Amino acid sequence: MHAAENKVIDEARQGEATVVSTSLSNEKGKVYIESYGCQMNFSDSEIVASVMAENGYAGTRNMEEADVIFLNTCAIRDNAEQRIRHRLSELKGIKKHKPEMLVGVLGCMAERLKEKFLEEEKLVDMVVGPDAYRDLPNLVNQATDGDKGMNVFLSLEETYADISPVRLTGNGLSAFISIMRGCDNMCTFCVVPFTRGRERSRDFESIMQEARDLFANGYREVTLLGQNVDSYLWFGGGPKKEFRKLTDEERSNAVDFADLLEMVASISPQLRVRFTTSHPRDLTDKVLEVMARHNNICKYIHLPVQSGNTRVLSVMNRGYSREWYLERMEAVRRIIPDCGISTDIITGFCTETEEEHAETLSLMEQSAFDYAYMFKYSERPGTPAAKKMQDDVPEDVKGRRLQEVIDLQGRLSLQSNQNDIGKEFEVLVEGPSKKNPEEYCGRTSQNKMCVFPRGNAEKGKYIRVKVLACTSATLLTEITGYID
């Protein structure tokens, strides 16, 4: 998850803000939205923009002219929450000169802190959880009348399937499609089940219609989003169940993630399909075989391992062992030999020893990840780990282990890119490179960013490139062909 859309995802993981806005008729006022956190938050901001637009609010990229400011927040790490606190302190100066301006805190941090946020941050007028965005216009009206507004109700059914998102970020070529919400996995370190609620899948027909509409409007790449896309299951409504627990009738009509992936890929061979995030416990050979069958399903999987040690994985409640993960890696390499793979790694989780940390390093070597998101453990209030475990690895040890992971992954990423020198790839042209407007850029199916002399390349078109050289983050290429 890195350049263009990748940069959005990387910034999200690091807790950075991305401003999102839209231009619509200004009847009631102007709204400014900042998104922090995971890809789902960026997708949710597009839902928020749509809800506000339907109620007469225009988007703006100028915070100072906004009547309503929404910060769509992340709670995955303390660092992400501190960034929100800092941003709110910066907003005090703007509100001092424009006291009628409203500030709303949305998303996971709002869900975690609830009314406490209103008590701690007097600047905030609204606190709204991820399942309550339909209520935003009412809460804005309430705040306009001088009453603080809050809705942090977590739904068992809300998927926003009937809301057409206002596309706010990206390059007009790539878009996110949310296929499910919430999470049932209960990893001991993770706050997501408590801030986004129980897992529920969106009906596949609305997903298909959204993908068709995007393709008709010029988009050439969609990313199917879910906390655990591999557990997607639609069987005509009702609460999500495991496939084995369905009745015979439900099973005959059920659509699982492999089915959905194939359906979206069938819209057009010109539409690239990506997805995130997969769970090692639930990634099936059926999904891998669908990926191998369709050229337009990108050969890239983000498969978070978190730790290379089975005992630590058990303490994390990940639901798989080191051996299971390596078997899944072997299956990916066997069924999709050219597949790119990235991962997530946490160092210094509760009770992790030096020997167990060394097993993470050895798993990285064995897996040869193309990229990794690497963090030291940050205890999150309310999680099982915070309630039942002692955060007993010293910060300096966490930091040193993290640096060892970062150094190793830097070497692995460079080696992965060096292995591509001399090879040719199909690339979707995204537009000018940020560093040099005379060069263009685009990503391979394996999610690697390529930079090349512009030639006759056009944004939104497919080309073939040959890799001439590389850095640890980028392939330096030349165009070898244009694809109609």
C-alpha cells in the first residue's frame, strides 16, 4: 500500500491527512473534510460528501471559508489520535475568527471516545461514529441551534449500499468500493471491532452497479475494500454467517469473495480489479485461482502476518500459525507465480522475546515480501490486550526491533525490484510524475510504481514498459508498446 493512490494509502497508514472536497451547488453552506486512517476512512468520506451534497452543502478545499469542518479520524494507534488532537488545536484559531463555524469529529476516534470527546475538546460540536453518517444533516442542524450533537450507534445492518459516493480523492482513474463493514476477528491488539462494529457484507448487486458506473465514467481501476475481504458472504440478507452454517437454499444462492471478484472482473477486461485487506486464515485457493484466471485482476495481495512466531500469533488471536501462513504464501507463489505480496508487521507485542522477534525476521526472509507496513506495538484502550496483558516490552527494545525489520524490508524491497530489471510489464498510465512533469508514471499489476519518459502515453491508457533500473520504491522504465 505507495505514489498516486499508493501515496494516499501510505499517508493513511501513517495517520496523515488528505483533504477531500467536491464542488456542488451551495444552498446551505460549505463543507470541508479531512480524512485520516485506513482506506475505509477515505471511502467513508466520500459517503459523507454524498450525504451532505444531497442536503444542499457544497464542498470546499479552503478550510477558512468552510461552514462545517469534518475530521474523519483513526484510532488504530495513539500517534494517529494525537495528530487529531493537534489538528483540533490548530482549528481554534480559525474558529476564534469565525465562531459560527461547526467542527465535527467522525469515524473511529469518535466511536471510541463518544461523549468524552465533547467534554475534552470544547471546540467540537459533533461526534459521529462510522455507522451514523446518514444522521449528519440533522446533527449539523442541531449544532447550528447551539446544541452539541452525537450519534455513535453501531449498526448490524448499515452498509450505505444505496448511497452513491462523491469521488473525492485520486486521479479520476482509480476508486475504492466498500464491499463490507466491521470486523469479527477480535485480534487482541486491534480496536476496529469496537469502533466499526460487527462484520456485515454489502449486497453484490449494488457493488456490481457501482463498479459498472465507475467504468462508464472513465475509471479504469477499482479496489474492493473490507477489513477482511476474504470473509465476504452475501446470501440474500440477514446477519452474516459462515458458509458452512448456511441452509442448503442459502448456500446455493450465496456469493462469496471469489464469486464477487470474478463478477467485477467480468465487467470489462479494461477494468483493473484490486482488493484489500486479506486475512491469512481465510484466503482460499478459490480466490487465488480466480485471480490467476483473469488478467485484469491485479496480481497483488496484501497479506498481514503481524508476527513470525506461532506463540505470539496465538497471543494476538490471529487464528493461524507460522506454518499456516507459510503454506498460504506457498499457495500464492504456486498458483500466481508473478504475484506481488505485501504485509503488516508489529514489533514488541506483549511478551515477545528476542528469539520470537528473530522468527519474524526469518519469516520475512523466507517470504521475500515486496513491501511491508511496519509498526511497533501501541497499546489501544479497550482492546483485549490492554485489558488482560501487560505491555512489557520496553520502548527502546520495540524501537530497535522495528528498525531491524525496516532495514531488512528495505533490502528485500530493493532485491524484489532488482529482480524485475529487464522484464516487461503492462502499466495503467496515471499521469505526470510528481518529481518530473516530463515523465509519466503508472503501476504494474503487482502494485509497483513505474516512471518512464512520456512519449505518446496518455492518462487512463495501458502501455507496456521495460524495466531499466530501480530504487527500493520505484521501477525506472521505458515504453515498449501501446495497448489499444
